[in-house]
Amino acid sequence: MPDAEQVFIAQEEEAEEKVKKAPKKAEQAAGGILDETQQRAATAYAAYMEAEHQLEEAYKDQEKQAERTYNEAIEQARKACEESIAQSRKVYEESISQALRARDEAERKARQARGETIERTWAVFTKARK
């Protein structure tokens, strides 16, 4: 029976090794799942960081666009103001020119009336002296 005992002992040792290896395989499997989970978490974090970077760029682009729009509005307002001032000056200068022409015409008519009046006065005075 010593051979049977040796076979039994060998089978027992083999069974014990399998039992010992089973937790190692389970640990390896658990380690593999943990590694995979960590890898997915790292990938997700990298995707999150990239999305955050893209969001930051989008905010910066939006800010630049708002600044451009603001500057364009300011420039349009400045141009409109300058055009209005130029038009007002033109109207002002035309009004002054028209007023000066009216004054010149009024002065000419006044001189003419004065001249006619002086002539009549002298005519009456000279008739009266004779």
C-alpha cells in the first residue's frame, strides 16, 4: 500500500496546489479587472481634461468674438457720429452762406433806397431854393 499512499499523497498535494493557484488566478483576474478599470478611469479622465480644454477654448473664442463685435459697434458709432458732424457742418456752412447772401442783398437794396431818397431830398431842396 505504500504505492497507493504515495499516489493519494501526490493527489492531495496536487489538489492543494490547485487550491493555492486558484486564489492567485482570482487575484490575477481581480488585478486584471482593476487594471482595466484604472485604465478606463485614466482614459475617461484624459477625455474629461480634453473636454475641459475645449470648453476653455470655446469660452476664449466667444470672448474674442464679443470683443470684435463690441469694437465693430464702437467703430460704427464713431463713423456715424463723424458723418453726422460733417453733415451738420455742411448744413451750417450753407446756412451761413445763405444768410450772408441775404444780408448782402438787403444792404444793396438799402443803399439803393438811400440813394433814391437822397436824390429826391436834394431835388426837393433845390426846387425849394429856386
